[in-house]
Amino acid sequence: ATPRCSARALIREALERYGLNPEDFGQFALCDVVGRPGGAGGAWQGEHLREVGDAERPLLLQELWKPKAGWSRRFEIRRRQDLDRDRDRDSNGAG
């Protein structure tokens, strides 16, 4: 991966690497998650999630914006249907 890679390209690469069909990339989204240690046993806990646009360049984003001290960022691949369900739940006030 390079700073020129798009989120779409990174998803395809990850699917390929894990033996999944890279043509299914449309079912997945790359998410920028900011969090910090603090869960059970000091586990990392995401506090804020933002879906990265397919054409955005996540590694460039990582270079340009750093979380505050004590916070960290990671990129996660999530199923779009799960993100849609979470958005629906949040917009209905349940969560």
C-alpha cells in the first residue's frame, strides 16, 4: 500500500489476501476509527468511526491528520450492511 492507493484498492487487496473474492469489494467499506486503550484488560476501544470514501487515500489521510495525544487511529474493513444497520439504529435514537 502506498499513499496513492484508494480505499477501494486497499479493500480489494485485503479481500484477495484473505482468500475472498476481490470483486465483492462493493459489499465492504474502509473505516477510519479513532480510539484509545480502556476496554476490558486495557483493550483498544473505538470512540469515533467514519466511513472512508472509495476514492479517498487513507494513507495520505493518516499522514495529514494525527489524533490527539492518548488517542490512536486504525483502519477497519466493515460490511456496508452492518454500517447501514448501525446508522439506521442511531438515527432512530436506539443506541
